[in-house]
Amino acid sequence: MATPKKPKDQHLKRGRPETITPAKLAQLEQAFSIGASDLEACAFADIAGSVLYAYQERHPEFVERKNRLKEQPTLLARQSVVGGLRSDPHLALKYLERKKKDEFSLKQEVEHSGDAARPIVVIDAGPNPYSDDGESETADSDDD
């Protein structure tokens, strides 16, 4: 007579145990939450990069979590900047210079047209009125 089969939840687990333990997973998440790269997080958790990538293949939901964790420092910095705008006018101006470049940027963009293959010719305009000795200044100066 055959013995009845056990339910699946009572079967013995076979095969190699998971390399990334809950403690290692917590270390990886801690590293990712401060913006660490994959290799930095692996060094922090003392695992090989190949172990992380194999784990990610078996647990695709972890990749999404890792990417969200890596964004936390950026969000924190953004909150800090926006929070400081009221109390620091210089910070507010820097923020506007970067976010609203057409209106607040200090840089001017100049568009050039013409034949870029032609050299620029410098014409000697004679003595330089701003020079102490009255000598002319040209681009072909031998003093270099």
C-alpha cells in the first residue's frame, strides 16, 4: 500500500539555500537608500555583484524597489532646496537660474552662422591705446 502524499507546504526544502539572507537584503536596501551604486551596495553587504544580479533575476520586484530606493537622496535634496528658498534669496536665484534659464540665466547663448571652415583673420589695427608702451598687438605675436 502506498503512503499518502504530503501537502506541498510540508515538503522539505531542497536545493541550495538563498545566498541573500534577510540581513544581507536589509544591508543592500540601506545602501541603495543613500544612493549607492550596485557595486557599492554589494561591497557594503559583502556579496559579489553576480549574486545580486542572480537575485534580481529571480525577484524582479526587487529591481523596482532598488530603483525607488536609489531616488531617495535626490528627493531629500530637492526638499531641502525648496525648503530653503524662503530663507535664502541667493539659493532662490540659483534655483531660478537653473530651472528658468531663458528668464534668469546669466549665460547668453550666441548662434554663429557662416562658413566654419574659413579661418578667422585678425587685422593689426596699429598701436594699442591701452598698452603702456604703445605697441600693437596681433594674433601672430612671436612672444609666446
